[in-house]
Amino acid sequence: MTPPGPGATPADPSLRLFEPGQRLGWVYRDPEALRRPFPEPEPRRQPVPVVYENRAAAARIAHENRKQSLTKAGGVLALGCLLLSLLAGGSLAVLALVVAGVCVALVVHAGQSADEAARVLEAKRAELEQHFQYTWQAWWERGRQHATEQDERVRNLGAWGALPVRTGTRRIDVFGGSRRGREGFLTVFGTSTLRQRPVIVVDLTQALVCQELSALAEPAGFPLDVQLLPSGMAGSDILSGLTPQELVNSLVEAVHAEDSQTGRAARTVDTMILDRLCGALGEDITPARLGAGLRALMGEAEDTKALTRAERNRIADDLLADSNKDRVRDSLVRLAAFLHPLERLGADRAGHGPGHLTCIALDPAAGSAGTEMLADLAVQSVTRRLASSKETVPAVVVALGEQGLQRRCLEQLANVCEHRGAQLTFLHPHLREGSVEMIGGGTVAFMRLGNHQEAGVAADFLGRRHSFVLHSLTDTEGEVVNTSVARTLGSSTSSGTTHSDSVTDGSNWGRGEGSRTHGGSRSRTSGTSTSTTRTTNESTTHTTGDSRSTGTAHSEQRVYEYVVEPTRLQALTDFGLLLVERGPDGSVSVHPADCNPNIALLDQVGTQPLPPAGAAGA
């Protein structure tokens, strides 16, 4: 079966997972957030120009004023003319009728002017209303068309986009996560990587987190090679293609993987024994023949047909001197014990070719020391294969189990991948012990970390930043009531005396014919007046004051806190993932994503990153 091309639409929605573009998960963005509002404001009714209202009002007032003034003036004038006509004749009566007619004509003309101004005002108002209705209807139609276009555009926008792997990323460390979460991540990441290059998955979780990936890869047309250890060790090729020296080194590293402090002497002795044994066995070197050779060195009976009689005798008699056999007996027993569970390894591999996806996984029920050695051998095998292979460099994913692996083995694999340019991904179930020492070696992502100490370590790695947070709120309310009473009593007395005195003198002289007169008079007037005024006043003043005040204030404080709180890392969903990227200036960017592979079955899902909000809005 041939995988669909990049531009084809797969009939099975799950095949979207294999579309080009390496991704870690999916990022959600609500398409409704990109809906553009209708830019045109709703039209409003235009008011009638003031000049029209002023004209109508002026005409109405002029009509009223003219009607009142002419009625009074014309009535008086006509009545006067009528009365005068009774005395002077009929001509004045005609004049009275003319005056009355002129007044009526003027009033009628003023009324017609007022009516005309009112009609013009109403016509203008109707014209504006008609224009408003037409404008509003056109605006509503444009708004409805805009909403229809936006509905169509939003339906065609992607709600889910890929969280891509940055170009040139050589190593990814994912910490935490449940069994289902790591399986989902491996499925999303592995399927998107298969389109670019072969993938080797070393599943040491004993939970078969690679099962979903392998189940999807084969129907999609990718050659698949699944090796279950130890139940399917006979069909495994973890030791195939290795030179005798590489095989010896892999076995010695696996035997001493947990003894990081072991002296060089023990390693050297084991290497010497296996080197000599491989030389005696020739080109046909298998774990079964190595185990039989070790038992021959120890002098044990052998009932298998792994060795010929001649090989067995040569190994037992000529490989080591009897004195040396006693000195290295502990090494012989240790090597034989480790190799005994592995004697079926690769026995039935013939006919199995390499797969585009290779999954080496530990059985869920496995739990012996031999299984732990198989895990070490699997990693060592991948390391040696990458170091010596000339084929296309694959991407390597190592899903570690609860027991983990020695840091030395993982660093050897990381160094070889770095040298060959192979992309390496580690899935660490926890963030403790050796995993803490490996954090920061490449791109880092976190899934759910239930343990509070592990979440704290992750939060410390993400770092802290300064921010301003609300520090305090102050709400004050007060009321003041003042009441005062003042009483004033007062009296005043005023007294005054007035004295007046006047004197008047007069003389009269007269002369007539034959007589002369002379007279005089004198008068004097004197008076005295006295007045006294007494005034008493009394006043009482009441004053009351009431004041109320209310105040609210808040203050912010600069704090130095986690970029991501440990509790958020503990509360992530099964498929939740936080990708951490550090900028050149040391700043930390956290990108949340969801690595649920079932998202590919939804509508509005794209396999490429979502465009920026501005570009999507355009």
C-alpha cells in the first residue's frame, strides 16, 4: 500500500497523522475569535436643519402676533369710524369696512405664510426619513452579507493546528506523562516523522506505548518491524550486524550497566574472556554459542548442540590455563548467568528485513535481570548500529521505563546521534535521579508531573520572572455630623434733647401827603424737646452639618514568581504538553499543546501550524 501524497485527501482521517510536517501535538484556536465585526456603524436619522424649524416657528409667531395686533387695532379703528359715520355721514362707514377688510387680508396672508412654512418643514422631514430608511435598509443588507461571508470564512478556518518541531532540532526530552499520554505523544510525533525518515523506537516502559504507532504505520504502507523482548527475542536483531568487537563491547556494557563504579579490572577481564571466546568460535558468533563456550570453560556438562565436540574441547583445554580459570571463575559465572536468558536471541531472525519503523519493546510481564540486560543491549545495539551504519540516518525515540537506564548509556547514544546528525527523543516517565541531570540537553517538553517535587524541579527549570500583581485593596467610608446652637440677647437705649430759640424784628415806614407813619414789631420763639429710645433683641441660631466621604484605593507590588506554577504542571491533562523554548536573550517561551492523536479525526484540523491571528483574519 502506498501512502497518500502530500496534496491528497486521505479517505481514512487517521492518515492525516502521516502528512508531512514533524509535529509534537496540536494547538487549538477558536475560529470565532477571528471573526471580523461589520466595520460600518449603524446609520442614524439626520435632524431637520434648524433653518427650516426656525422659518416655521417665525411664520407661526408672526401669524399669531399679526392676528392679535390687527384684530385689536383694526377693531378699534373700524369701531371709531363707524361711530363717526353716525355723526358725519356714510363715507366713514365705508372707510371702516375697508379698514376691516385690510386687517382680515393681512391676517389671512400671515396664516398662509405659516402654513407654507409648516408644509416645507414636513416635506423636509419626510425627505430625511425616506433617505434614512433607504440608507438603513442598504446598511442592513450589507451587514447580512458580511455576516454570511464571515460564517463561511470561519467554517473554513482551522481550529486545530500543528505544534511544529523547530528546524534543526537534534534532541527532545519529554518529562512526565501518563501511559496514555506518552502513547499519544509517540503516535503524533512518530507518524509525522515517518514521512521524512525511518524511525527506531526503543520502548522500555513495559507498557507498549509504541503499540498505537505500529498499528497505524502498517496500514499506511510503511514497512514495520516489531521486536518484543523477551517473548520474541528469537526474531530480534539487536545483535545482528555487529562485529565481534562491537558485540563484546555491547555485552560488557550491558553486564556492567548498573555498576558505574566498577573498577576497570572487572571490565577488562570480561572483555578479555569474551574476546578469546569469539576468536575460538570463528565467524559464527551467537549468544547461544557464547553461553556454551562459557560453560565449557567452567567445565560444566553440555547437552546442547551449539558447539561441536572439537570446539568444546579446544575451548576447555586451550583457551585458558587451569590456574587462570580459577582466578576468573567469578567472571565466568557472571557472564554465563547474564547470557543464559539471551541464548535464543536472534535465533529465528532469518528472512526478516529492516522496517521503515522499527519497534523494540519489552513485554509487560517481563521482570527478570535478563530483561534488564535486554534493555541495556537494545540501547547499546542502537548506539553501535548508528555509529557504524552508512544507511539513511533514522530518528531514534527511547521511551524509558520506571527503572530507567544509566546516564552513561544514554549519553553514549546522545553523543553518537549528535555525531551522525540523527534526531534523538527521550521520553522520561519522571523527573528525578538521572533524568534531572539530563534536562536541558535539548528541546524540553513537560507532560503531567503528579509528584510535587518533580513539578517543583520543572518549575525551577522554567524559571521565574518579574510581574506586577495586586498587593492590597483599601476601602474607606466616613460620616461626620456637626450640630451647633447659638442664642444671642441684646438691648440698647438712646436718649436725645433738642433746644431751639428764634428772634424776629421788623420795622415799617410810610409817607403820604400830609402824613408820615412809622411802625415796628418784634417776636421771639423758644422750644425744647427730649426723646428716649430703648431697643431689646433676642435671636437663636441652630446650625447642622453632615458630611460623608468614601474612598477606594489599590496598590500593586512587583513580585518574582514562577513562569509556570508547579500546581499547573500537576494539573495537566493526560494529553497536555508544554513545550519550552529559550530565546537568545534567555527569555522563556512556553507553548501549550494537546498530543491526542484522535484530534486528527475532527473537522477543522490542519497538519501545519496555524497562521498568525492577523494573517488568518486577513
